[in-house]
Amino acid sequence: MIPDVDCDSIVYLDGDYVRLGDAKISVLDRGFIFGDGIYDVVPAYGGKPFRMDGHLARLERSLAAIDIKVGLKRRDWEQLALDLIKRSGLGDCMVYVQVTRGVAKRDHAFPKNATPTIFCMVSPFSRPGSAAREQGLSVVGMPDIRWLRCEIKSVSLLGNVLAKQHAVDAGVDEVVQFRDGYLSEGASCNIWVVKDGVLMAPPRSNLILEGIRYGLLEELAASAGIPFNARPIAEREVENADELLLSSATKEILPITTYNGKPVGAGKPGKVYGLLRAGYDQAIAAL
């Protein structure tokens, strides 16, 4: 048994629906041996997927980026996600999808005849609570030491794991990473900077994983009349921000009110966050 995991929940593994406790893969699966695979996470509210098209488009981009070919089309992924949500009986949940290159003799080069391993499961999640929304989060800065293909949502997450552990060891909620003095992202989220009423984010590139909330927040900002600027953001700009925000599939959008032990702006959630938060909640309510 795995602590805090429902081993009786139903998962999908290579064409079959099985109990999580009965799902097995080979120790020679390249996802296990090399981290040779990709994944994505689709949130759902009241059993209804949120921004699923964006998540599945990113899944397909990641598969193409590492040349894994599967026989599933977009409509197949959609139906698989909906089937799993229905089988789970959960309301607010997240659908985890992982594809690896499959089982093969251990060798770095791509195997010629391996069949990709496809694994999907559904887990409950709780929306951010009032404390996080109203008081905000604390973060610390650190160097970004990850590889240079961060736009691929790879299962090779050791760099992110180490970054998250840095936050845990520092007693804060998250980290803000910098590469060569410029903002990249958090351990598992995108970071947003607000100065003089303008919402800013690092440009889309190989140096960040473009969260599906990236496009959503652009839309919400436009609807709320908030100027948006995607450009390189220097570390000193983060230090002097009026507001800092983070976004991810399960954290949604949250304010950062403490950075490196010092208050961000007024030390409380700001106006831009409030407008984006309201828009985000409306988007979920409209499902």
C-alpha cells in the first residue's frame, strides 16, 4: 500500500482500466530508466475539464518535441479524460496523463520498435483556500539550474524537485528562479510581475514551461483592461515589484506577498491580483 493514495481508484494503463494498486510497468520502461517521457495535468471542476484543449495541445507538442508517436488523436485523449473522470466519481480533480517511450533494452539511443507506455489517473484536489488567497504566499529567489528545454513538459523533473525542496528547506511556499539574472519561473508554476499597473511575464521560450494559465491570464488581463507585457524581466524588477503572482493548474492564480523575507509592495494582495482572481473564478463558474 502507498500512504495517502487510493489504491482502489481506477487508472488507465496501455488500453486497460485497472486498479491503481494493480497497475504495473516493467523496470526497463524508459520513463523509469531515463525519464524518457512527457506528461500533462488537466484540472476539472465539478467533473468538468478546464481548458482541456490547451493542455492536450501542449501534450501533443511535448510528444512531438521528443519524437514519441502514439496512435491517439485529440478526440481520443478527450474521451479518455472524460471516461476517467466519470469512473472516479470525483468533482474537483486533476487528470494526470503520462507517456513514455516504452520498454526496451537499456541504451541511450531511441529504440526502433518500442511501444509507448500510456498511463492516466485521476486524483482529487482542493482549490486554494482563503488564507492563500487573502494573505498570499512567501517565496525565495534561487538560480535556475535546469536544462535548456523547459518548454517540454518532461517527466525528467529532478531540477524542479530540487527547487521545490529548496523552498521546503527555507520554510516558504515556492521559489522564484533566475537564469543569468532574468526571471524564468517557479518550481512548478509560472511567475508574474506587476509594476505601475502593468502585468508582465517572461516571453514564451525554451526557458520556461508555458503554463496553460499563461494564455488564460493574458485573456483575463485584456478583459479587465490590464496592460500586459511579455519581455525579459531582470531580478531587480522582481525585487521592486508592486505585486508578484504565481499560476498553475492546481494553484490557479495566487498572490505572492513575501519575497526573500521582505514584503512585496504593500505586503498584501494587490488590485491587479484581485481583478485577475475575479476573472479566473468567473471562468470556472462558466463551465
